[in-house]
Amino acid sequence: MPSTATPTTLAPTPSARIGHAPINFAHKFSQIDALWQPRVVAEMNDYQFKLARIEGEFIWHRHADTDEAFIVVQGRLRIELRDGDVELNAGEMFVVPRDTEHRPCALGEVWLMLVEPRGVVNTGDSGGERTAPNDRWL
Amino acid sequence: MPSTATPTTLAPTPSARIGHAPINFAHKFSQIDALWQPRVVAEMNDYQFKLARIEGEFIWHRHADTDEAFIVVQGRLRIELRDGDVELNAGEMFVVPRDTEHRPCALGEVWLMLVEPRGVVNTGDSGGERTAPNDRWL
């Protein structure tokens, strides 16, 4: 009987060959139960990919020694900078240059991915009560 | 007169304060006109974020000195590894460890983001005609 399947040039992977699991962002975010608490989901050399659910305003801070990449997975994020702001929607990113004061402000709840070197503290050189522990994996 | 606006704790950004532009992935992908030609869209320290449109099978190769992060923005990607494969849909990522042979296979067209150190060559130590030039920005 004729097949109605769409032709493909790539054979499907036999299930026996599946040996590794992908990191699914939506699934990881669903496991995060606190705001402003970044969770590590992957490492690449000495860099980490961190996911965070955030809402409202953070504090002004800077990271003296490193750039910091922000990728918005869901929601709308404003990053305030001293010389003007940037607004990010889902599917957009921005790299805050090292030693640049900035303040993330989530306009409603935002699902955020950060990429930065292992050991970077969320509050940079400002410290204080909003400092989150590092190296908490999901 | 009473306002019907939804209450918010965050004032909107006055347009005069917008000073920086986000990187919009969909817009960047729409500007890529060739398959398997990664384009740099951002740098963070000595790392690069690259976007590529890919389709079909690549070649087996390895990067002796670095891990390599794959993030699927659209489509479905299988990364074959010698000890089993991983399949990624949109919103999923995987980090191929350094010195690990792998072969990306896009099941239909895939919009892919790579994160890796500046200077990494797409064909790793295999070289050949599918080697793409580096440091081409969008």
C-alpha cells in the first residue's frame, strides 16, 4: 500500500541509537520555583548557561571582569544602562559589556537565559540581600 | 478620569531612554542566504554567538580544544555521536564535549545558534570543502 509519508533524505534515528538527552528550556523553567535564582543547566569549557525566572526590578550592579549575555526565552525584559536602555522580547539577546553598570527590569515575568563565566555573581560588585548562590544545577 | 490601564509596578521606558538595540534572532536568520555558513551576531569576552541555517547532513569532525554549544531556534536537529545520538527540537540545547567526534544532521531546515570560542572552525580537525570562513558578522 502506498505511503503518504513526506519523503525525507534522512533516515530516522533508530531509538536504540539515542544516547544523550537534550536540555529542554521549557521543562527546566517549569522546575524553577523561585524568582531571581539562576540555575545552571549546562557548562561549556569554563562558561555556564543559567536559566532564571525574574519579575520586577533588580539592582544596579556591574561585573568588573566579564561581559554578560542575556537571552530572553519568554516575556519582555528591559536592561537599563547609564547611557540608555535596551528592551528585549522573546528570541532576542544583548551582551552587557564588562564593567558596565546595568539593571535588569522584567516587565511581567520573564524567562531568561544568561551565559557567562563560571563564578559570576548575580549582583556583581554590589552584593547585598539579592545575591543568589552560584552553581545550583537543574 | 479613572484609568483603564492594567496596573504595573514598572513605568514604561520613555523612548528617549532607548539607547541600545537588541539582537533579534528571527531578523538575523532572515538575512542569512546560504546554508552551513555561520554568521557571528554577538561576542562575549572571547566567545562568539553564531547563527546558521542548516539542512541535511554535515561531516564527522571534532574540536580538539573546546566544547561547543548547540541551541536549536527552529526545526529539528540530530547530533550524531559515536556512542549514541541526541535529537534537539526548538528550545533545546546540547553541549558537545571537547575532542568528541560528532556530526550534525538537520531534519529539514534548522535555525541553529552556536556558542563557542572565537576562532573555532566549523569542520574542526576534518577540514575540507565544507569549511566556512570565520568572523563573518551579521
